[in-house]
Amino acid sequence: GAEGTLIDPAAHGGHAETDLAELALFGSPMLERTLAGYNEISPLADGWRDRVGVHQLHMLAVHAALFGGGYGAQLASVAARYA
């Protein structure tokens, strides 16, 4: 069968946890498969799941500023977990 290639339109050289947190924030349909791939190539540090919200704060703030609505409430909720 044919194989496809995924090209990330928002690729960046940032922290892997930030990349994964953003995928989780927007409901990546293949998140667990992506996580397995990351771990295979470069294992994630212990406790990374506890830091997901920290890595989502910037993207939530941008979306709250641009789109308002539930993003502001979600930003406040996530920030409160780390206060």
C-alpha cells in the first residue's frame, strides 16, 4: 500500500513538551501514537504530563486575546493549577 508523509505546518525548534501540549490542547486525533513516536526517538522526562498545562499557557493566552470566549476561562483554570 501507499505510504504518506506528514509535514508539520507549524514546526518549531522549541521544547518537545510544548509541541505535545499544543497537540493535546487542540485534540490531536492520533496523540497517543505521536507520543509513542516521541518517546521512541527521545524519551520524555519524568513528570512531563504534569507540566502539560504550563506548556499550554502561551497558546491559551494567544487564543484568549484573539478569540475570547472559552479560551479565557480555560487559561484561568489552567493557570490556577500552577499558582
